[in-house]
Amino acid sequence: MAGNPKDLTGKVAVVTGASSGIGAASARLFAEAGARVVVGYNKGVDRANAVVAELAGSGHKAMQLPLEDTAQIRKAAAAVQQEFGRADILVNSAGFTRMVPHHDLEALDDDLIDRVLTANVRGPFATIRAFVPLLKASGDGVIVNISSGAAQRGSGSSIIYGASKAALDTMSMALARVLGPEIRVVVVAPGMVHTGFVPGRSEETMLKAAMATPLKRQIEAEDIALAVLSCVTHLTFTTGSIVNVNGGGHL
């Protein structure tokens, strides 16, 4: 990017799962940097509109981007083309999981496996596939996929959650290879983030995990959003790589 890499004026960022958590925090930072933001949501239309109302600048819009509905994802891409005329940044922040103890194999039933894989693997791929023409036309497109340290450690809320994020990591490497040079693909892998993303995960559990890391503080959504923004504005010669944002939790 010419000039100040922090200035995203004129750019359009599409963020899935942007009605809360990491997605909402990323949307805020992109807007502050000058981009127009498409706040993607599944069912939380009111939350998404609230995020849009709080964003700096103007020209932002909430748009339904449900991970399991490829036809709707394609409609959303067409709507972005029609209403914004471009897309320069795609952040796949939406995802799904449920707490299932790793030792309880029977509790990880086929339906939950299918739901997690659809949301965390097929959904991001379908979204990328739909937006690639716009991102390629940008000539300087960036895709940031939100993974998890669980992919690298075989940990996390359930066995299938870690496996789904490992699939996302591998898929990102393949996509980086085939989509360059017009589009870069970068993975941001958080540790345990201090949000309500995992139903049933207690404050005590999150605090204990934070205290076990070298930096000894909880990871906030803003920490991850700063990494996402940096992938676009500063890591301009990085593609196919995983950026760990975990306070040293892998050590």
C-alpha cells in the first residue's frame, strides 16, 4: 500500500461474526483506520446494527452472512459488489463450538461434529470462494482467518473444535499459494479469549488459563483485533502464515 499503511480510507472490509467479540472489535479498528465495514452476522441482526451505529466514519452496513448457507453468502457478495463496488479485506471471524470433555467420546455426536465442521471449515471456505473475485479485483486483497491455538495443541472446547481449526490452518496455506499475488491469506490464532464465545466456559477457567501464560493477563478481543489489523496494514509481505496471539501460551 502506498503512503501510510495504517490509512485504510477507500477500502472495504467484510467481517463475518462481527456482531460481537473478535469480529466486532476488528470492525471497530477497521472503521477507525478509515475503511467502510460490512458487519456480517448470522442471527444477531440487532447486535450487528448496534455495532454499525458505533463505528467511526460512515458508509458501514450490517449484512447477513450465515456460515451454513452458501446461497446467502453468494447473495451477500453480490450485494457488496452492488452497494460498495469493491472488497479489499475479508475477515473470517464467525465460528461455532460447544464444550465437550475430550474424554467423553459419546458426547461428541455426529450432529455436533457436522455443525462445527460446517461453521468452522465449510463456511469460511464458501465465504472466501464467494468474495475472491472482488478481492482479486482489489489487487491488494487480504483474507484473515481466525483460528485457535487449539489447532496446534489438540486442545480447546472439544476435540472437533481443535480439528476444525487445524483444517482452517491447512486450508489457509493452500489458499495463500493459489490466490497470490493479488490476495494474501493470513491466520490469526488466539489463545483463550476473554469473551462469551464458548458457552459454559467460566470466568475462573479463563483466568486460570491466563495466569498460566508468561504474560499473565487475559486475552481481550481488542488484542486479537489489533493483530488482524496488523495483518492488513503492516505484515504486508506475509502470507500463508499463522500469527499466534496467546500471551505465550504455547510455551
